[in-house]
Amino acid sequence: MVTSAVSRSQDQSARTPVLTRRSGRWLDGFDPESTEFWHTQGRPIARRNLGWSIYAEFLGFIIWQLWSVVVVLLPAAGFAFTSAETFWLLSVPSLVGATLRFPYTFMVPRFGGRNWTIVSALLLLIPASLLAIAVGNPDTPFWLMLVIAALAGFGGGNFASSMANITYFFPQREKGWALGLNAAGGNLGTSVAQFFVPVVVSIGAGIGLGLPLAGWMWVPFILVAAWGAWRYMDNLSSAKADLAGSAAALREPHLWLLSLLYIGTFGSFIGFSSVFPKLIVDEFPEFSALHIGAAVVSLAFLGALVGSLFRPLGGRLADRFGGARVTVAAFAVMAVGAFGILGVLALGQFWLFLVCFLVLFAATGVGNGSTYRMIPIVFSASAVARREGDAAAVARRAAAALGLISGIGAYGGFVVPQVLNASQSASGGYEAAFVGFGIAYIVLLLVTVVLYAVPRASLDGRRI
């Protein structure tokens, strides 16, 4: 009996990881899947890292989407860019940010989550400072403004490295909620930038500072993020790059199908977030700025705010009703919103325009959460249908797909402004673009129904 008890104790000890710390805040033996370790040591460490990760990613989104509000303030600062040029200033940050998400995903295993958070936060100083300098001189050429706008893509890349880092800290049973908080916290950065930049710039104009504050105002916060990551975050030696898993995911047809859906949901969210302030200025200039004392407030921030707040709801609804059903409903509402905006543009009613856009933003948020939730389920069902026996390989492939799809989906932030640009250039208005958006959402709805809402043998007869 004694020998048996000792044996059980030794077995339990062997199963409980021993956490060791090295210089540079490296942690060895961090195993969130061990229940005892998670409850005694892992959870507080994970939550501390999550908090600073959210803050750093939040600032990344602010810098990424800073030009969405700056471009509408350029005319008052003496700039005379064409509408097409301003659309390029709006869309290039999304193009660069989406592209950077791929290499950023592998930076955490290469350099450590804490170390890369410090570096990626400090990189935000470059686009913020250069923007502040450039907008202070109306003679700054368009090509230079475009280069500086492209550098704002550093903020878009932060999402991928932040999500990859947090993945290693949480057990599977809590990973979805942690990643949802991380994503939603980052998305809120767009709304915060669109609310506070006009306020600070308008107040600063009274003391001779004005538009350069749009960049300078974030520098102290960025420095705090870098300091917080240095002081409180950790590097995990267990974080390993999975190039094989990424290569396997790229060969999976469902990765490209789900990427298409994510372009429709997240791509629409980030794309419309970037152009919403300009659309209000172009269509309803009398409502583009609300004066409250010396401050100027734009209602454009409401779109990104609603979309961000509805994202976690999409994940929750997907858990209860199924990701495909919720995504179908999201695309249906998005189509209604797009066609509603089309009708409202003809009527010239601002408040109806705002309501329709907020409905569209809410649906993109729900669709973001539900589509993202579908990814691991689709990969698991596909593997079961093919009778794959290596569960670890399936999990690795699904995890890699999450990062890849988030990067591909972000290209929608480039597509949406350019579609609107093409519509305005060709017809002088945005009506054709919203017809196209509405039709695209209906097509994506049908794709979701046919491939994922209806049980299919290729997905083990499951309804996703």
C-alpha cells in the first residue's frame, strides 16, 4: 500500500510541471494544460500577459487606423489631395498591415512574446512620429504621405503576434475567451482613435498645435506599452514555430474558403471602419463634426465601437447555435445593411444612414466572432471525415489556420476602400459600390449555407 501510494505521488509529481525562471523573463516548464499548474501558477501569469498584450494590440489598432480620421482633417490643415488620393491613404495601411501579419505570427516563437511585444510597440513610434511631422507641413508631397501611411501597417501586424503569443499562455478550454478578449480589445483601438483624435486636434488648434497632435498624442501611451511589456510580460520557451503546420494548413481547401468568409466579415469591419469618417464627410458634411465647446466630435467612432463590442457575441452565439448558422445570419443582416445604405443615400437622411451603417457594423462584428469560431471545428470535422488519426497534427494545422486566415481576411481592409474609390471615380457616387457589397454578402451567405450549414460527407456529416 505504501509503495503504491508513493508510486502514485511520484506519478502525480511527474505530471505537474516545474516552472523555472531564467534571465530575460524566460519561463521554462509553463504548461497550461496541467490543471494543478494552471490553478496554482499558470492563471495569474497568463492573465498578466493577456492584459499587457491587449493594451499593446489596442495601440497597434489605433496607429493602424489613425489615417481613417486624419484624412478628413487634412483639408482644414491646408492639404489639397484628391478623393482618389485620400482613398489610397486610407487603404494602404490595411494592405501593409495584412501582409505583415504573416511574418509577425512567427516572431513570438523566434524572439519571445515579451521581447517581440517590446519591439512591436516601439515600432509604432515610427508611423506616429512621422505622421505628426508630415501633417504639420501642407507642402508634404503625396508620395511621402503614402509611405508614412504604409508604415502605419506596423500596427496591423501587431494583431497576429499578439494572438499567437496569447495562444501559448492559455489552456484549450479557456483559449477561445482569451483570444476573443484580445481581439475585441484591439479592435476598440479604431473607435478610440476616431473619437479622441478630432477632440484633441480641435482643442490643440486653439494653442497652435493642431493636426500634428494626431500623432504625438499616442507617443506616451506607446512608451508605456513598451515599458509594461518589459516589466511585466514573459517569454515562454514552450512557444515553438510550426512551419510544418502552416504548410499543411495552406494545402487545406477549407483554409481558402474560410478566408473568403473572413474577408467578408472582418475585412468589411476594418474596411468600413477606415472609410466611415470620409463617407460621412462626403455625403453629409453638415454632420461630419459636432461642436461641444472647443472640442469637435465625429460620430464615425460609433461604427468601429459597435463592431468591436459585437465580436465576442458572435463567438458566444456560435457556441450555442453553430458557427455556420450565425455566419449566415450575419451575412444576411450585412446584405440588408448594404442595400439599406443604398436606399438611404438616395433619400439623403443622415440618421437613417447612421442606423443602417451601425446595423452593418454590428453584423460584421458578429460575423467576425462566428467565422473565427468555425475554423477549428471545420478542420477537426474534415480530419475525422478523412479518418486522420493524428489528433496533434490536426490541432497544429487548425492553430496555424487561425493565424493565416486572420492575415488573409485583413486584406478586406484594402478592398473595401478601393471598391468605393472605383465607384466614385466611375459614377461620382457610392451607390454602385453598395450594390456590389450587398450582392457579395448574398453570395458569401450561399457559400456558407452550401458548404457549412448543410451536413456534408466531407465534414463527417456535420453541420458546422
